[in-house]
Amino acid sequence: MKAPIKKIFLSVASGCALATFAASALAQTAALPPALKPPPPGAFSNASPILFREGGAGLPPYPVVVREETPPAKAARMKWFHDARFGIFIHWGVYAVPAKGEWYMSNAKVPQATYRAFARDFTAANYDPAAWAALFEEAGAKYVVITAKHHDGFALYGSKVSDWNAVKVAAAQRDLLQPLADAVRARGIKFGLYYSQSQDWNNPGGGTGNRPAWDDEQKKGSFDDYITKIAVPQVRELLEKYHPAYLFWDTEYAMSPERARPFFDAISDYPELIANNRLGGGVLGDTATPEQRIALDALGRQFEVCMTINRSWGYNATDLEWKSAQQLIRNLSDITSRGGNYLLNVGPDAEGIIPEPEVERLKAMGRWLKTNGAAIYGTEAGPYAKPPEWGRVTQRFNANGSSTVYVHVWNWPANGKIVLPRVQVAAVSGKLLANGAAVSSAVSPTGLIVTLRGSAPDADVSVAALEFPAPLHVAEDVIHPIDASSGGTPLDPSGGNPPK
Ligand code: GLC
């Protein structure tokens, strides 16, 4: 497992080698026989569920497949995503009816017939996409990713290839995606879709992930037929109908190169589309998506931390373990200081109501971003691999060659002084984003001493913006360790999924 990963990393890291690498990877893929084949025996047994589920380091030993494009073309394609920094994930579907999270059908081994009956109560009666979009804008989010189809196979739109969808079998009786796409785009927010390509617990032949089928109905049909007759056509429907800016695959169980190929071909028809790393079959993807934890294992990809506000993705009426607004704001500050995006989840109920504790926290994030957004949007990672104990740092490289360094103060010092370790350049000027108060600084042997006056203007994170004549480069390794302080679900053998 180790050797191919290293090769990928080196190849991706060295700019111009990428094109050659991509071309040879594509050539290898093109050489694959067109017939669909089962994955090689044991291909998946050597990856931990955690790494495997998130792709990345758990890639099976397949030839790596990436888009063939030059590094500048890729940077241009990824620009909006890089600058966005904050997105909203929406897990919504029939699982909102039993209200025990999106894994309920699998966890409780609910038979298909019983589960399908829940669709009769999936009303979306209070679904107000314009209000959702207004909330996401108020939160300061720049993109939205909604579950077009989760592992239960239920599609939120009128798919032509499966009736197990919101229009045909649910009380909602309408397409739930288009109005949201329209509402968010009207506010300049990008629209993205999540699609569970491998697991599908209700459509014939769909996968049941790392668990054996629990209903004889699930043993009917072949997985390869499911891929060619349902999953690939649905992905094509989604791309054609909704033109998502971002596609979030999920769980790569049993995805061989042959099975991943038609999905990769489908997305390759959309040159602007960004897709994540969870397709499987060797497809590297554009983003690395650590889940419920802040980590950087991007293999040259843009990283995006996805996280729940409580502990559940899908609506769970009994999960009241809400993270505090401060924790969420600090997570955004932390992730951005490492060059990543924060995709924060909401789980609306069966009527389409976003739980109030989620609404409150999103509004709190929006209030903070309104004042401090300059320190987040469009910024680059800060210079420190090991964050200073007082907070985090991001920076913006300005067109005129100067640089603005944003000092995110989590712990306001009693003596008003913090040190930017090893910085030996004087700042031209400095001020607090919250109130414009001047911030002075002076070079010292240990680094730049920044003097903050008065008390913290923001109890969560106060930001000082310092202007420098040129970008700050503090030579340091940029591999960050897992940060256990993110308030996410701790790593466990189930990979954060509900207990088996
Ligand atoms: C996991 C879970 C899933 C959730 C997703 C979010 O893979 O299976 O329920 O949708 O991660 O990233």
C-alpha cells in the first residue's frame, strides 16, 4: 500500500511532472478492457475503514486516474472552491422520517418494504428553499452540497431510472433539488450535489457497504447492473439537469477501475466540474475530504473538512450534542489556516425544517464572518505547521506584491502581547478587523511582537490584520497532524459511522 501512495505524492507535488503523470495514468486506464469486472480479490481488505471511506491514503492499488489538464488550468478550475472556504452540507431524505440519522435503515436492519413506507411521511410541507438560501447566505457560506441520493437510494428528484424518488413515491411529490439550485444561485452561492454511487440499500443490485444484505430483496439483482442501469444514468441525469459546480461521491466500496470508469467519463464531459475523492477505483479526485476531524492528507488536492453540528448527518431527533458556535468558528479559523475548506452539515426534518440549534449556530458564524470574513475568504494557509498557542494565522497575497497577514487571536493575552514566531520583517501597519483599533508590532529575536490594546473585541476569535511589504515565508514543513480539538467525532474503527 505504501509505495504507490508515495509515488502519487511525489508526482503530484512536482508541478510539471503532473501532466506526464496524468497522461500515463489515463493511458493505463484507457487500456482497461471495457467489460465490467469484479474487483480483484482482497483489494479492499488492506485499507482501514477510515482511510478507505475517505479515499486518499486508503486508495486501493489501482492505476491512479486524474483529469488531464495543466496545473494552471486546474488552479483556474479550482479557484472558486479555494476562495470559498465555507460551505453548507445538507443531508435530507426519507431517513428524516424515522429521525434516527441517515444510517438508520442499515443500523436497525430495516427491511426495504418497511423503510419505503416512510416515504409516505416525507412531506417537505414546510420546505422553503428561498429561506434556506437566505440562511446560508447569512451564515456566510459560499457553496451548498445536498444529498441528491444517499445510501438509502432515495433520490430527491424525479429520476427516470428509479421510482424510489421524491416525485414518484414520497408525499412531497415534487423535485426538491431545482428550487434549491435556483434559490442559492440567485444569491451567488454555488450549488453542489452529493451522490452515493456504491451503496444503495433499496434499488435492485445496490451495494450494502461493509455489511451483508439484511433483506433478501437486497440479494436480487447484480451490482454491475445497478451501476450501469441506475447509478451512472442518475449521475448523468443530475449533471444534465442541475449542472452542479461540485460533485461529492460517497463510499467507494467495491468500486473497481472498471466500475468507476463510466462515472469518471460522465464527469469528464463537464470541464468546470469539481469532484471529490470518494469515487474509488483509483480516481484521485480534486478534493480530499477528511470527515469529522481536522487533518491534512490531501495528496496535492484541495482539502475540505466535512463535519456535523451535532453528531448526526441526517436528522436525528434525539441527538442534542450540539457543538458551540465558538467551536465552529474556531474550526473555520483552524481549517482555513491550514489552507482548507469547512463543509458544515445541516439535517432538515421530514417537513424541511432546519433544526433551530443549527440555524442559531449558522447565524453566529455569519455574524463573525461579517466582521472577519477578510481573514477567511480567498486567503492562503498561514505559515505555521504547528499553530501558535494563542490562535491561528492566514494570509492574503495582494496583487501589488504586498501581503496581508491575519492574526486570529483565540486567547487574548493578559499583557496584550503575542509573538509571531520567527517573523523578522516589520509590519507596515496593523489594525483590528472588529473596530479598526491600531495594532503595533516590533521585530524581536524570537519573532514579531504584536501589541494588542484593551480587551478582546470578540470572545470567539478576534482578528488583527497586519500589512507587510511582501508575502511572509516562514520555512516549515506543511504536513499537519490530526487535530483532536475540532470537536468532531473521535476516530474509531467504525470510521465515525453509527455503531455496527
Ligand atoms: C459517510 C457516511 C455518510 C455521510 C458522509 C458525509 O461516508 O456514510 O452517512 O453522508 O460520510 O461525509
